[in-house]
Amino acid sequence: MNDLDSTVCPASSRLVGRDSDLAFIHFFFDSNSEVHGAALLLSGEAGVGKTAVLDAVAAGAIRNGVRVLRAAGVQFEADISYAGLNQLLVPLFDDFEILDTVHRDALRVAVGIGGGPAPDRLLTSTAVLLLLRLISVRTPLLLVVDDLPWLDRATNSVLGFVARRLVGSRIGFLAASREGSDSFFESSGLTEYRLQPLDDASSAELLTLTHPDVSPAVRRRIATEARGNPLALVELPTALSAEQRATLAAVPGVLPLSGRLQALFASRVAGLPDRSRELLLIAALDGTGDLASIEAAAAGRAAVDDLAPAERNRLVTVSADNRRLSFRHPLIGSAVVELVTASERRRAHQALADVLSDHPERRAWHLGEAAVGPDEEVAALLEEAAHRRLRRGDALGAVTALTRAAGLSPAVADASRRLAEAAYVGVDSGGELEGASRLLAGARLISPTGQESLHAAAASAFLLINRDGDIDTAYRLLVGAIEAGGHGYDASDGALVEALHLLVLLCWYGGDPKLWEPLRDFVDRLTPRPPELLWVVTQTFADPARTGPPALPRLAELIATVGDDPTRVVRVGTASVYPDRLGDFRWASRRLVEQGRAGTAPVRRHLGALMHLGLDYYHVGQWDDAAQSAAEGLALCEEHDYRFFAWYFQYVQAVVAAARGDVTTSAALTEEIVRWATPRGAHGARFFACHARTLAALGSGDFETAYQHACALSPPGTVAPYVPIAMWGTMDLVEAALRTGRDKEAAAHAAAMRASAMAELSPRLELLVLAGEALTTPGEGAVALFERALSVPGQERWPFDAARVRLFHGERLRRLRATTEAREQLTLALEVFQRLGAGPWVTRAAAELRASGQSAPTAARPGPVALTAQEVQIATLAATGLTNKQIAERLFLSHRTIGTHLYQIYPKLGITSRAALRDALSNLDISQDG
């Protein structure tokens, strides 16, 4: 058995990512209790898991009553004739007596348990075949041979003979060999099956199961390097330190190898000529495969022709078409680096830097790796390279570059500042909060008495709100740092601009108009003028009902030029939320989500895009998509410990549940938001809960409760300043006031809506303003206003809001005895509500239609909660107290998949956490289809 080729997996009966491979093998051997005569040769790269597959097949065969005989090639026995046959037949030594004397004696001599002259090869082969056939009459047999190339020549000859003569027998032959290896086994005419590396999903699952303590970002880096090789996936993390396992910035550019991986890969490199290894070292450190750069860096020491030995040994491929070099496996490059000294590595890095003058980012990195002591020039180049990486969306790459720049900074203040910026990028974008905390602590340790930088203050504020701190403390910390900074309110100061963007969010989270006063002052003092995006955000996100319209042309320009910088995409989205412009660049948010799923976009930006998509999908009536975005966002929050942002996604789930009439679920979610937000002073989150509660109460016909919640969002007679979501609840307040006999308050609020700038912000908000006016206008005067509302260009983009206005219009027309016109509006509204699944509004519209004398379909009553079989299984396990990781191990899924499922299950059961699962499941009548 080749230990190096086995895969360490959690104790289970299933191999990660090998279901289809095992299914093929079982099918090949007919997958019954008896094996029908057949031979299959398994091949694959080193470490791909061939031994693990053989083990799994053997175990399955034993469970099915098949007798398994095993042998494995061993290098030091390769010259001993029939050593492999001895391994294979040891369990059958006592059965030799069933053979005739000639064959029995020949076989006993061949395997070393008898004396006499060496038997003829054909005689020995025939004896083995006869023995196996005779025994298989009683019990089916499966011969499993690992590392076939390392078996001795004689055994290979016998097994080749046997493998071709199994048809019609109850014997199966399964052998494995390393891809590209030479062997004495004659395989022609036999079926071969190549075991492929694991796919991305299986690689992630295996890493999560075997190394749950490794941070997600580091796991992604390891998965990239391992390229689906199970042994590498399992072994690479063991060569990392505790800090490296937790923080991607601490992981070296070339991953170190464990002892097992060194034995597997380094041995193939060690025997190459020095000039070949020189080229491979430069190629490994370069990482791009650009042969021109590699050749230039090695000038005078090696040439491209020196790669020939590495090509012959199948270590690299060289493409003449595009002049690129690629390692057959990334870990070959790691093995090359492992075999050289630190000084040799630095020399190679310097050589690369010398020839990369046209590639400043790559040059800076190599200079940093070549440096042996503090060097401000190199540190500055690395800092500049970090900012380039950040603009491309490579937040973790930026953290790594800034961390290295700090290490090369001669001045303590510069080192502290760069570490602080790395910490800020880590918390704001990268998704590595633990690593950011360490970097921030390092910045303070370097300069414990110095003035804390704006990046340090911003990182501290972010970490504070994400843990158990409150908004007010984080707000005061950041405002104080801005006021004390030496930036001179220079609009080109990147740290200042970043701090102001964070301050926008803190003000919004706080939900208090007074919080915005310092921010307005800071922005006004920026010279020569505020950055365009920052200015637009302050106009359309803070108090858009008063300041939003003048910024719309500039917002349109930002949307048109949004580009692919993840930070810019999310911030333009932030500016677009209340003017209802999220749909104008939905494609950019979707692209960012896809990049986040692939691990190529910062986690925080992935979350931001999911937030915006959730809101957008809700407003445009794609409620299933909204719920899916929310579930994905909650799972991400849990995986990366972004606890603060969970309420966004709970709001989306709550408002969708409210619109569908699931009052219990909506109430549970909003209660969770309020319970979390209140002690932290996150009043902005409470306002969102009020909005969802208002809608749920309206749908259930509890108009008094709806009125109270609507007033908590915004007092009647005013669109609450600096509470932009108050605009979304304006029509709700008017309706609730009218239905509870508060006509005066309703009219006052409709007047406030008209006096605000709402109608200028978006067609949807103009629809709400006109509807508010129509609702509070008596008699036939309302009809023209409803018609104006429903004629607003583009209002059909927001089907739920438009259908609600049609319902109001139809109700008014029916009361004015305009029956035909009423039926038209009510029918249109009913169709939309049915399509959306807005249960309470379906019921109301149907009732109005019947009251108009037209039959209407009976409003469908909500059916029993429908959980899929997998959801039931996951919920049941979670209810017993198992963690996501433990559930994942039992069900052979990733813990992230379990998290996503749970966050979809909770709303279905009307709960918000796993603590309530047991009771919810006990009350759930789950139908069985048999």
C-alpha cells in the first residue's frame, strides 16, 4: 500500500468528490454481490487518491460478500521475482491443495513456500488462474493491486496473463498505477480509467472537513495551489504556522511543503541538472509562466534549452506558440523552491525584478522578496502595488503587499501606518477579521504612543461594531480621529476618504439626524472639492427625501461608468438604493456575486452586492431571488464572522415573508433584528424592522398595529429626516391611518409626501406620492389622481407597489359605483398578487371583485410548510445540537452549504435560530410521499 497516495478524510463510508468514480467502477463490475469477470486499470497523478478509491471499492466488495485479495508494489521488492504474487496469494496458501500436483508445486515454488527449480512462467501463470477460478466457484473474488509499476516483473507478467482470461468467471481485477509511469504490466486491450483531480466544490469540501480551523481565504489559496489533488489539499495546511492558517497575508508567495509532499514532489526535482533547476526556480518565483521574463532573468546562467530534462521528466510543459512555461502541477514549483537556500531565492527574485521594469506591480513584489533589511523605496513601491490590487478587487493581495511594505519600512510611523491600512482593508473588504485584528495590534505595538492613523481608527470602529460594541462608541472614535488628523481635509487623502465613507454608514446605522452634522461639515471642508462618489452618497443616502434629486444626474454618470472595481460597484449601489436605481446596474452586482462565489472578489463586497440584489429583487417582485440572496448572505456572515451585517438579510427575509402573508416568520425575524440592534444603538436597523412589521400588520388586517409601527418609522405629517426608509413606508402610514379613522393624520402625511422630494427621486416613489394624495382625496377627485399614479412612466417595474395602488383605485371605483372600471383595476391587481404569491392581497382583491358582482377565484390558503427531504434531514440534525461542521460531516456536504440551507429553513418554519428548531419541527406536519 502506498501511504503517500492515500487521502486522509473524515471517518466516513464516502470519499469526498468520488461518487461518480465509484459509481463507474461499481457499474463496471456489475455492482452486484457477485463480481463478473472483468479487469480495470486505474490511473492518475501522484496524490490524486487512487489508494483511497481502491480501499473504498474493496470495502464495498467485502460488504457484498466478495473475497478481496490485495497486493501493492514496493520499490525495494521490485527485483524479487514473484514478491507481488506472494503478497496477493498469502491468504490462499492453504487452498493450494485443490490444484493438481504439477500446478500446485509450481505455484508453491514461485511464491517461495516450496523447493525446487524455478517453474516455467506459463506454468505459474496457468496455476494462478486455475487456483483463482476454482476458489471463485465458492466465493466471488476481487483482486486489488496498488502501485502496479512497482511490482516485480514476474508478477506483472502473471497478472497480465490472468487479467486477460477472466471473462465468464466470478473474478474481478482492479489495479492502479501512477500516470506516466513505466511498467512491465502489459495493459493493451484492457479497460483503463483515469482518476481526475477533485473539482472546485469537492476541494473546498475536503479542506473544510479536514482543516476547519484554516480561514476561508487561506483555504481558497490552498485549493488553487493543490489543483484538486487530495493529498495536497490535506497536507498543505499542515506545513503552515498557526498565524498562516488564520491569515492569508502571512502565507508565503510559494507554499511550503509537508514532509509527505516533499517526498512526493521534491524527489522528482532533485536529480535535475543545476541549470534546469535554476530556470525552474525563476519560473516558480515568477508565477506567470512568461518564458521571455524567465529567460531574461536567467541570462548568462541558463537558457531555454536547459528545460529539456524537466520536460522529459514530465515536470513542466513549454508552449512554443505563446512561449509560456507551466508546471505539470503547482506543487512541483513549491518543491523547486523548497530545495534552494534563502540566498538563492533572494537572488532569483532580484533577477526577476531587474527585468520587470515594465511591470511595476510584479517588480515591487520581487524587490520586496529580495530585500534583506528595511528599504523605504521598496516599501513605497509595495504600498503603491497594494493600492492597484485593491482597485482590481484583490483585497487580500493588497493586505499581503501592505504587510510586507510595513516590514520593510525604516520609520516606525510608516510601518505602523501601513499595518493599520492593511488591517482596515482586511476588515472592510477582505473577510479576514481575525487577521485584521492581529495587524491592528501589530500597528499599535510598533508605535504605542503615536497618534493613531485614520486607517487604524476605521479598522477599530469596524471591528467594534462587528463584535459587541455599540454604534455610538465606534462613531465617536472615528469622528475624533478625523478631527485630530493631520490630513488638512485634502480630498486626495485616501485614508480620509475611506474614513468618511465608513462614517456615512455609521451615521446611517445610528439612525439619529444629529450624527450627520459632523459628516456634513467634514465633506464641506474637503479641498478642492469632495470626491464625486462620496458627495453623491451623502446626497442620495443620508436624507434623499430632501437632498437627493440634484445629485441624480451625477448618480446616472456614476452608474454609466461603474466599471469593475468591487468597492466602487458597492458604493455606487449604496448611492442607488433610495433613488431606486439598483436595477440600472444589476449586472454589475450579479457579476460581483459570481466573483465572490468563485473567491475572486472581497467578501465584504460580495455581501454588499447580495444586500443590494436582495433589496432590488424584492422591489421588482422577484421574491424567490430575494430570499435566495438573503440566505446566501446570512451563510456568508456566519462563515466569515460578519455578525453585524446579518440584520440586512433578515430584513429582506422578513419583508418578503410579510408580503406573502407569513406573519409568524416575519415577526420572528423582525424580533431578532430589534433584539440585536437595540443594545448596540443600531436604530437604523430597527427602522427596517418597523417597515417589515408595518407591512405584515397591513396584510393581516391589523391596521391599528400597522399604524403604530408606521409612526415609529416616521411621525405622521413628516417624512422623517435622515431616515430614508421612511419613504418606503409613507403609503403604508396613509393606508393604516385611513383604515383606523385618522383621516387628519393621513392627509397630513400625504401633504408631507408631496412637499418632500420623493416624487423626483424615482417613478416608484412618485407612484407612492400620488397614491397617498389619491387616498386622502374624497369622492371622484381621487380617480384622476389614481389614474395619474398608474400612468407614471416605468411604474410597472415595481409590480407589488403598482398592484397595491390598483387595488386602492378599484376599491374607490367600486364605492363610486363605477363597477366596470373597478373590475378592470381589481382584476389586474389580483393577477399580479397571484403571480407574486402575495397571499393577503390576493384575498383582499378577490373579495373586492366578488363585492363588485364578478366571480373571482378563491384566494388560496397557505399550504403546510414544505421542506425538502434534505432540509428535513438538516433541520433534524441541527435540532439535536449538532454544529454545521458536524452535520456537514454526516451528510458529506460543506458546512457553508449547511448554513445556506438552515437560513432558508428558518423562514419556512417561522423561526430565526436553531434554538427554536426542535419545537418548530415537532409542530410541523411533514407529509410522506412514500
